[in-house]
Amino acid sequence: MDTWLEELLAHEAEYFSFGADCTQTASAWFLDGPDLLDYLDCNHALRLRDDGRGADAVAREVTAHYLTRGVRIAADIDPIAEQQGIGSALRRLGVTPVIGRRLLMRYERPLPPELPERGITIDIAPNDIGAITTKEWVEAVVSDEDVADVAIWQAVAEREARFPACRLYLARLGGQPAGACDLFSAHGWGRIDSVVTHPDHRRRGVASALIARAVRDSIAIGNEVTYLFTDAGGAGEPVYARLGFTVWATDIFKRHIRF
């Protein structure tokens, strides 16, 4: 596991550089997003490792880092960090795992999925927040009725939209924006994220069309790995499975937060 886990960690850190700086030490990688303080994906520690001082010292360093910044303490515990006792050390400090299980899914077929024509068209939006298509992409991303804080997600989507390493996909039905996703590519890996279907256009194949296009492009770019994260048992899991994704790992990064 060590080799692909290290590659995955590096890819995740690079992806979140759309809104965070990454400081790497021997004990942890710290993501700090000064403009997105309420967005934990850009403000958390990952790749926690015992650097010889012991698990408790690493846990104290992580908590001190975010307490100093005035940010809620958050860390992703991977299997190595758990094995080294760092997860337990954080839990003793009141940094506890969130409820719910996250699946890491990987596309396993040699060819991209084939889908019937359903009247869905896919536009590629430029990484220019001033462009009309990009504004529509941002609006589509924050259109999910389950979004709790629209202002935060608006800011996140705008930062992500400006990130040149992300390819932005906007689905249309009848010419109207119907959904969105993006593909981050670097070092032979592709990460699909921000998969959203507008509430008015659900159950019409929008998400499937978006994912299929992103997978096709990821393969065409030459990515050897195309992956995404989703909630176990959520609406996305069966959609991704039908398209050719299989579960690579469950809770490979277990988010811990001090609430």
C-alpha cells in the first residue's frame, strides 16, 4: 500500500493547492487556506507520521498548528498514521472521527464508459471566472439544495474554477445548465470532483454524462489512474459503479475534527 498511498497523498495535496498552501514537515503536511478558513479540505493536516518523537508529540504539533491560526483542528488519518498510534493520540486530545464512511473509487475499465444520447451536451468552461460559461459552472456547483452554506461553496467553487490544472465540465439540457464536475490531472493521475446535478434535472443521466466525459478525457490525457471520493451508501456510489468504478479503499483518509 505504501507506494500508491504516497502517490495519492501527494496528488491530494496538489489538488487542494487551488485554495491552500502546503507546508511539509517530517511529522505532517499542513494545508492552510487563509482565504477559505471555514473550508476544512483546505485547512487540515494529512500524511501524519511519527518522526521519532512519538505519536503524542505529533498530535500536539497538529493541534497547536491550527489553534495558533484560530482554525478548527482537522486531520486526515491514513492507515500508516493509525498504525503508528497518531490517530489514538489525536482522539485523546478530543480530535474525533466524523460520522460516515468515505469510499475511494477507481475507474478500472480499459475504455471509457459508453452512454446513449439523452440530449445532454457538455461544455468545457475556461479557467476564467469572468467567462459566462465559467460563471454558469460555479452556479451549477452551488445549486445543490443540500449545500448548507452557499457563501463558502461559492468561494470554493470560484477558487477551483481559476485553477489551471482543473478542467471544468458544464452539462446542459435544452441549453440550460444542468450539472457540473471537474477533472484535476497531474503526474499521471486524474481526480474527479465537484459532481453536482441541478435539483431540477436529476434522474436524467446528467451525472453519468459528466463522469463519462471526464473519464474519457482523463484516459485521453494519459492518466494511468482516475479516481474519486464518494459517501458509502450515498446516491453517487451506484452511479459510479455502473460507469466502471470499483471501491479502491474505504476510509483511506479518516477525517478527524475537534468540534
